[in-house]
Amino acid sequence: MLYLWLALVAVFVTGILAVLGGGEWVAGRISQERGVYERVVGKELYRLFLDISPQEFVLIHLFVILAGIGLGVVFLGGIIGGLAGGVLGFVAPRFWLKMKWNERVKKINEQVEEAMVYMANAFKANPSLPEAIADVTNSMPPPISQELQVLLREYKLGTPLDQCLIRLQQRMPARNLELAISALLVGRTVGGNIPQILDDISSTIRESYRLERVIDTQTAQGKMQAWVMGAMPAVVIGVFYLMDPELIEPLFSSWIGYIVIAIAVVLNIIGVALILKIVNIRV
């Protein structure tokens, strides 16, 4: 512990000397790195349509890091607890952004079928694809309406409609949306019946969801068995420990026991992962 404190003091003193010796350079580097981080985060906030500026997110991120350090020291105690809390506070905001993005992609996948029905009906009344897309943005809630509004803004600024559709496909990697856009582009290229294409897309997506529900029902038992099998070794060890603690005690008091436990845990994780991989059937 003494050496750890000495190392922290040395790092602190080195930081002070660096600031005193080259304060302007250090400040410039910090400002530069912050600018890069704000640009990266700004892109993620923009694509999520969140009403938070990059500067505000940086401040929130710093607050979360400090809060994580404080909670780590309070609940875990010592420097290790502070480091663990700081690491958790550092990764938590970016993990939250990733989770929000996955939720957005999933929500758009669920909305594409309904959007295609709206678009087909609107196209039958007014044979103009931009007008049909505008009707969808007025009739449906976010997030798909937000993405289509970006498409319409690009189209009104002079970008060709096909290029706007391709940009939407690149911007939003939702499987059902990519399928719909690909079918629309092919239909516009070969001069197909757009309303019929839209109806076919909605029917295909509906059938895909039906098959996914059937497969989820059929594979639910296999997934449950995977988790049960993964938990059974721990349950067996717990039962044996209650029956005869001296029989299990060598596993937790010797290097051979630690090695056996490590090998068992790794093999158990691999087994559960393989079972879940086998029963994870994508439509």
C-alpha cells in the first residue's frame, strides 16, 4: 500500500511540473483532445436526435466520472474502489449512447411495415414518392418520422431522391429499412408498380416477424436449458458446501483449486455461448 501511495504522489507531482513547465502546451493538448471528443460525440447525439449539445455531454460525462469515483470510494473503499468507480463512470455514458442507438434501430425495424402501408396508400392517392414520404412523416411517430424528415430536407435542397434513399440506408442500418429502400430503388430503376412494391415489402416484413415469433417460441426451451446448465455447477458446489464444507474447501484454498475453478468457469461459459449460438436462428 505504501508503494501505491508513493506512485500516486509521484504521478501528481509529475502532473504539476508538466503544467508549470509547459502550461500552454498542456492546455492546448487538453483543448484539442476535448474538441475531437466533442466532434465524435456530436455525431452520435445528432443521429440520435437528442436535445443535448456536445459541450453539455462532456460536462455530464465528467460529472459521471467524478460521481463514479466517489461512489466507488464510499461503497468499495480505498483507491481500488475509486479506480473501479472511475472506470465505470468513464464507460457508462458511451454505453448509454450505444444502448439508445440499438433501441432506435429496433424501433425503426418495427415501424417499417406500417410506414410502407401508409406510403402505398398515399402513393395511390397522389403518385409522387416524395409526397408519400411526407405523408408518412406526418402520420407516424419518431424515430422513423425523424429519419424521413432528414431525407425530405436533403431532397428539397436539391439531392436526387435515389441518392437521398441511399444516404438514409447508409445512415440507418435497420434491416427492414434496408430491404424496403433496396426494393424501392429497384422499382424506380426498372419502372415497376411502386404501390404494389410497397405492399409486397410490408407483406414480406410481416411474414418475417411471424417466422421470428415462431422460431423464438421453438428455441425458448433451448435457451432456458443453456442458462440452467450454466447455473448448475454453482448450485452443485453450493449444495456440496452445505453438506460437507471440508470437501469443497480445497477448491478455494489452493492453487490447484483455483486452476480447476478457472478451467471450469471458462468451459462453462464456452458451453453456454455455443448453445445460445446454436439456438439463435436469424430470419
